Amino acid sequence: MNIPIVYEDNYLLIVDKPSGLLTIPTPKNEQRTLTSILGLYPCHRLDRETSGLIIYAKAKSVQGKMMEEFKQRQVKKSYVAFIDGIPYKKEGVINSKIKGISAETRYKIIEERIGFSIVEVKPVTGRTNQIRIHFKSIGHPILGEDRFAFRRDFKIKAKRLMLHAKVLEFKHPVTSKMLRLESSLPQGLIDFLDKNG
């Protein structure tokens, strides 16, 4: 499988995860995951269906430092999502608890298309499935969603979850250098936009 490397040094490897690949095994104990392919230490996760930037550490100690940055909310993440419909507010903050824990997601509509919107999404907290749950909660689920919405409810059909982790900004845990990494939209999302112009 082609997994593009976006950044690499002696301490970190940052790759562009394809959609459909798990970061780490679920309780079903899948053999083939991004972590098993790379053989390194994951610093955070992306859902199986989400594509985009993910950070791996080459040593356990570096993983610990990087995970601490995530915990302290020092890592800025930006996603692109294609959501069902067009929200009334062109930009806003979704504040609703997930499993009883506070969660915050900021969004801004980049473009409105027929029946869906292209949105820049910045999660402030990092709860599991946060972006997916939050957009469902405001009545605009992400296109291709099949865990928190029914596929039959979507007028526009998508082959995959239309969510991509596009930008990461953080301080290097060893060198303290500020890094800003960006990933281009995967072909599946580009094809979808061409088809649904």
C-alpha cells in the first residue's frame, strides 16, 4: 500500500494515511494496521475511514512527549469535511458533550455546493469520533457517514467518509522547532467534487 511520507527526521515520521486503514487494532485484533505496517509508535489516532496526517514517533520517549503536547492542546489540527446540507451559520462552535465529557469543535464553511458544504474543521478537544458526532448533532452529518447516521438518509452518496486531516501545526518535541505540515486532498475527495460540481 502506498503511504506517502510527509515529514521525516531522526525522531518523527508523519504520513498521509489512506482512508480504510486502521491506525491501531480494535478489540478484534486486526493484523494489518498502519502501526503494524510502519512498526513505530503512534502519537494520536485517526478513524479507519478518515484520511490524512498522522504523527508517529521513532522512540517511546518521543511518543510520550508528543502525546503530552496533544493532551495540553498544543497541537493545532485542521480537517476538511464535506457535510450534508448547508448550515445556517457560516462559521461557529459546536459545544456538546461526548460520553459526558466536554468537547469543542470549530468550523467555517469554505464553499457551498448543491446539497452539501465544504467545511474547514478545527477540533479544540480530541474526543473519539468527535467531528463525526458533532456534525451529526447539528443535523449536518459528514457525507459517507455510516456509524452515526444512516446511509439511506443522504441524498448525495459518497463511497467513503468525506473527512480528511489536512493540517498539523506543533512544536517538535525534541528540537523545539515549529512545524506546519499540510496534506493535499486525496483523489477520492477530488473525484467526488468533480462529480458533484
